[in-house]
Amino acid sequence: MTLAVINPATEQPIAELDEAGVEETDAAVARARAAFPGWRAVSPSDRARLLRRLATLVEEHSEELARIESQNVGKPISGARAEVGMVAEVFHFYAGAIDKHHGETIPVAGGVDLTFREALGVVGLIVPWNFPLNISSWKLGPALACGNTIVLKPAELTPLSALRLAELILDAQIPEGVVNVVVGPGRVVGQRLVEHPDVAKIGFTGSTEVGRGVMQGAAGTIKRVTLELGGKSANVVFADADLERAAAAAPYAVFDNAGQDCCARSRILVERSAYDRFSELLVDATRRVRVGDPREESTEMGPLISAEHRTTVASFVGGNTLFQGETPDGPGYWFPCTLVEATNDDRVAREEVFGPVAALIPFADEEEAIHIANDTPYGLSGSIWTENGARALRVARALETGVLSINSNSSVRPTTPFGGFKQSGFGRELGMHALDGYSEVKNVFVAT
Ligand code: TXE
């Protein structure tokens, strides 16, 4: 079987690849298993050197990688460059983290008690199409740092950057077999990794529905799982906020990556006394979002990933549309920036749209804002806009969500933990926390 890879901005094929099945997946797991003892035995400083070399190679090939990602995902070239920059930073961070992820000595009677952080073995990494290279690096960095070997399964729609990264990994002299990329359907290759008895852990990012299946499938072998799933995050704007700043920033918190972002603040909650003023400012700011050819330096939003996905996104819009922007004519899976007025019970406010559609929802006071923000099965991200510092922290503590920003919408950094509450998943990526998900604690008592 072959797999045609499409550029969503032109609807034209850009590559044709052989599609892997169960046999190729098993072979990749066997290669990773064979490479494990050697990789685990590489000294911490040498492993750090290899990861640092990989980070440098990513920097040296950043323009090429950004172009691959932009073409394959349809994302604006400026955004793709920033993402590749983060990939390099992530590898630099985990190179530096290797010798800082220690065990402990614990006071006990009759001897000495020590803990060690042991590698798990072969880990399966299953990655979605929205940030293919970025999300791969969030998993590869800590998994490699801890001494694991890897089978990486990119999304069928966007395998190209992972395949190029695999070449750079070899160029960095990370030994053959340590990272294996397998391109094939999730329900075949992904499913096999989830069930394979020689895979110790699955790091998964994708939909909550597939995540649920991953968790069930992993139960058969008591596999460790980290799940980074969907979101329906709230951007809570109080009347005492700097409304101009909040409104200028809000569109990019939903329309970046054409809304195909698990952190998208797609519910904009606004205090009723500021609602009219804020809506006006928000419409103005949304009108200014530049939608068009991802190759143009000035483009801020590209197309959606596929025709099928566009149909899903369109099903959320109808009635109560406050504003809808423009899209280019001609081929491409375009969808306009869309603002709708909603209640928190409407489908657009309950389900992850994963497209450029934001729901504006009014609230009466702080108590109601917290109630609405938490009234969702998800809990990934969110923002709070207020000039009242005590309120900002009070609300931050009350929100059931893993990653928050105050007077900002940015919440993803190489050095800080990222992950969800509730049905947005569990386990943390990035920062030192991610290392816990790719290692096992071993306790050793020595009688003295
Ligand atoms: O995700 P899937 P899709 C959400 C978003 C989006 C929806 C569908 O709402 O509209 O999910 O996107 C692999 N066993 N998010 O269909 O199917 C698959 O091949 C093992 C949120 O792309 O979850 C791909 O590599 N693996 C999200 C990965 O899982 C399986 C990011 C994700 O695909 C599998 C993406 C199976 N049975 C979508 N079936 C986020 N949190 O950012 C599929 N896969």
C-alpha cells in the first residue's frame, strides 16, 4: 500500500510513501529492542553530547524543516520557523537535563537506601498532525535522555518532517535502531505499538476518543501511558482587564494553526459589563488576521489539514455568527476566522472544534466565570485577564486545568510542564517533569 501526502494549501500531492503494517511495526520494535542495551549504557555526558549535536543539526537545517512542515501541514512559514526553533531548544534542554535527573538517598534504619531512575526500554510515540515535529520532540527529548529506544509513529497526513528528523538523528551519530520511524495507519501501526508486549510505554497525543482506546489497549500489558488529548480551554476576560490588550491577543489564541491546537482558547468568557466593548475590539482584531498562502512571510493563518476536517469544522457554525472573515479563492482547505455568540451548553462550546471558530460567552461575576470555565470534560489550558493580582491567582487556583496563563495566552515552553486535567489526559510533557514519564524509580536498600 502507498500513502499520498497532500499539501493542504494546494490540494496537490507532495510525496508518495510506502505504508507500513504490523510486520514493519514489529520489525521496528525488534530494532529498538536490540539497540536498547547499548543506548542505555552510553555515559550520561556522551548521551548529552549526542542530543546537543542533534539540537545543533536541527538549527542548521531549520529553514528546510520549516518548509517541510509548512508544506505538509499548511501552516504559515513564520509559525513553522518558530516551531522548529522550539524543537532545537527542546533537544538542548534535555541534553542538559540528563545529569540533573537524580535519585535520592532516604534515611532508614540499619543501612542506606538509594533510588535510581531506570530507563523503561522501548517506548512507542504516537503523534498527531497539528504540530508534527514539535510534539515529536517533546516526547523524543525526555525519552532519549532517560536512555530509552523509540518507535515513532507520525500521523498519516503529516509524516514528512519526522522522516527528515530520523535522518538528522543518524547524522548526529545517535546509533542506528535507537529511533525508528514507522509511517502507517493509526489503527494498524498505532494499535500494534499499544498492544506489543515489547513496548514498555506509549506517549500519545491525539483525540480523547483514540486516547481512551490507547488506555484500554495498554491495559493488556500494563503499559505506562502518557496521554495528551483534546481541550476546550477558556479565555476568561474580567471587566477590570486591559481590554485592548486582551482583545488584540485573543484571536491568535484560537486562530493560530487555524485553530488546530489542543491549547486553543476556543471559549472566550467575558464579564457582562465589558461584553459589548470587548466584542467590538475582538471583531476588529479578528478582521486583521491575515489568512492566505502559507509561504508568504506575512501570513498568519493557513488552511485546515483536510477536506474531511473542514466539513467537521463547518458543522459547528450556523446561527449566532458575530463575525466571519475572508479566505483565499481557489484550491486549499480554507475556513474563515469565525466568532459565534453562544452559551456554554451549545455544541460549539462543549466539543473540541479544532478549527478557527471561537465561542463568546458572557458571565456575571467571578463565581460564574469559574463555574463556566470548569463546566467541560476537558482541562488542558486557559487564560485569565484581569488587573487584580489577587483575583488572578484566586481564579487560577480554582480552574481545573493543567496549563494557565495570566494576562497572556502563551503556555508552552521547553522548560515548564505541560499536560491536562480531566479528559485532556494525564502525565506531563516538557520541563523536568517529562523525565518522570520516561523512567521508572528503583529503590535499593543496602544493609550496613
Ligand atoms: O486524531 P487521532 P485525528 C483532536 C481534534 C481533531 C480530532 C481528530 O479534535 O479534530 O482529534 O484528529 C493515531 N491506536 N485532536 O483524527 O485519530 C493517528 O494515526 C493507536 C487533538 O488526527 O487521535 C495519529 O498518529 N493510534 C489533538 C494519532 O493517533 C491511533 C491532536 C492522533 O490521531 C489509533 C490531534 C489507534 N487505534 C487531534 N487511531 C491534540 N491534543 O492536540 C489513530 N491513531
